Amino acid sequence: MPNRVAVNTAQFRELLELPGVGIEQADRIVRFRRVHGPIVDESELSRVLGWRALDESLWNRVDFSPERP
């Protein structure tokens, strides 16, 4: 299984490793964190990305921990 990505601490390039996350989505995540702080859950990440729901392949790779493991 591929490594999980800590969405709240990952660098821009690390966010691009998430399935379906491109430059625009990674930028949205970084900007959101800068203004609002950590992304708390799947629902909030979906709103940040402008998606209705997270695809299961993405959900299985995201870690919402506030700090790096």
C-alpha cells in the first residue's frame, strides 16, 4: 500500500502524490492551511478541493494528523 500523505504538513510536491490532486488542488490545500489552519476531516478537504466527496483511492492515502508522524 502506498504511503499516506499528511495533508496538514505535506509540502506542495508531496500533495501532488495524492491520487487526483494536481497543481491547482495542491495550491488550494496550501492556501487553505495558511489562512485557516489544519484541515480536520474528509468533508473539509472535499470543500477545499471543490469536490462533492473524496474518491476512495484518495481517502485511503490522506492523513489528517496535525503534525508529521
